[in-house]
Amino acid sequence: MQERNGGCLCGAVRYTLKSEPRSIAVCHCTHCQRQSGSLFSFNLVIREADYQQSGETVVFVDKGDSGHPVHRHFCGRCGSPLLAKTALMPGKVVVKAGTLDSMEGLQPQAEIYTDRAAAWLTPIPGAARFARNV
């Protein structure tokens, strides 16, 4: 297993992933669309113990469809979204893959909230599709 490194746009926050992702998914929910300013968010789920960070993040507490809190971490200087922690996945973090130094070898295994995906966006080959969160 190779370590993966990443960070925010301005470099104030850096991180290392010390294990392979437990899952790799694209999320089309409206909250991920808004926080990314794009059509979806490309996410890696990793054990929290395998995520090491230097620099401070600011946290926005959101509410997921389940009604449980989602703690969205971002850089307070440049605004880059870095990760999320949700009560439904204790001990895990959801890392925003677009903040990695390299996405080489990462292929989405699933697409979630496809009922909210842009109609003209084609499905990702080989990825399972779910209308809502699995």
C-alpha cells in the first residue's frame, strides 16, 4: 500500500492517507453539489485512524438525509472542502478525492444519489448506481 498525500488549494492544510480506501464513490446529492460547486463529489471512505492531517480545518455542521449531522471540514484560508465525518459512519472519514496530489489508480465503485444527478451526465462504466445512499 502506498501512502497518498493531499491538501487544500493554498497549502495550509495537508494530509496523508495511510491505507487504501474502504470504498470509492461519486455522490450526486445536492449538498455535495453545493459544497463542491460542481455536479458531484468524488469521495474516498477511509478509516479515521489512517488519516493524518497537519494544519487546521474549519467545520460546518450540515444535516444529511438521515437527519444526522455531517461535519464538513474545509480550509479556513482558501475554502477547499477536504473531508466529512458523519454520525452514520463512526471511525471513518470521507475524503474529497479532488484534494489528492494524484488520483492515479482510483476508480469509482459506486454512484449514489443518482436521482439527483444531471440528466445529461452519463453513468460511470463499472460503477454500481443507487438512487439514494446505500
